[in-house]
Amino acid sequence: MKKKNIIISIVLIVLSILFTVLIKTVDVQSVGVNGTDIGFATINKKVFETIGQNDLLYKISEILGYIALGIVFIYAVVGLYQLIKRKNLLKVDNEIIALGVFYIIVLGLYFLFDKIAINYRPVLENGKLEASFPSSHTLLAICVCVSATWINKRLFKSDMTKIFNCLLLLMAVATVFARFLSGVHWLTDIFGGIIISSALLMCFKTVLEMLDNKQKKHL
């Protein structure tokens, strides 16, 4: 299973890189705001014109984004509590440490992609052009919510955990659709966010399985 996950992770990473390259090379036209060049221009423009803009869904997606950041904060507090109580970083649950590293990587990419203009948004943000690819809200929501469900299954054994995990998954789906239907991203921005977050999650899942194998060897 570990080898299979490693292969899937590599495939998704390559796919993420390939898709990013295609964004810059396939059907590039000056159809964006102020004549900015957009990859996959024909389909992106058609979808955007069909959907239009929705301020309510945009605000909802923003709120859901803040909630995702709040979830990151909650697990950071859990890790800090364990560190203070156990007085040794090595005694903090391996899953929490792995999750913390994962969230640092995700947040790093979240802010990095906000600064790198692979594509520009189809609308102005506060009168300014903003980087659009991939959808950072899509990336954040999927990575944070899905990884949290995996950690919850390992650390908390109760019916409430199942309910909370279902809410997390619903939140991830809601964020993706709200962000897409709000009209502040191109279709390929959403796809990019899904592909890249899938690659990151598979890498994280592989790490968790490595931790499991390590723990079994010590038993």
C-alpha cells in the first residue's frame, strides 16, 4: 500500500506541474481583465460568461476560508498543549507533528500562489489585478479539511468524531463550489487547486502510513 501511495503521489505531483505548464501554453489569449493573457482561454471565458459573478457566494467562500484557518489554529493549540504538558517535542503525538508540518507547507503554498501570477482573476479585487491560479481557497479547504478527518479518526474515537468529519468534508465541498460559482476564479483555477491539493494530501497520507509502519515495528 505504501508503494502504491508513493506512486500515486508522484503521478499527482507530475500532473500538477504539467497542468501548470499547460496553463501558460495552451490556448493563451488576452481575454482577462485589462487584456491579461489567460490559458485555456476559450473554455475559461465561456464558463465565466455563463456563471457570472455572485457576491453572496464570494462572501460565503471567504468566511469558509477563515474557518479553515481557524481549524489550523485549533490543531496548533492541541500540539502546543501536548508540548507544554509533556515537556518534550518528541512526546507530542507523531500525527500532530506531521499535521503541523503539512499545514505549514499548505499555508506556505497558499501565500506563495497569491504572489505568483500564473493567471490573473477574471475580475478586479479592490480595483487591482490579483493572481488567480490555483484557487488558494480551494487548496486550503481541501487540504485542511480532508487531512483533519484522517487525524481525527486516529486520535478521537467517538460518534461525534464521525459527525465532525462529515461536516469537515461538507465544508471542503461547499468552499470549492462557492469559490467557483462566485465568479472570482477561472474554471482552470479550481481544477488546479483540486489537483495540487490532491497531490499534497497523497504525500501526507504516505507519511501517515510510514508512521504507522514505524509504530508497528516498535510493538
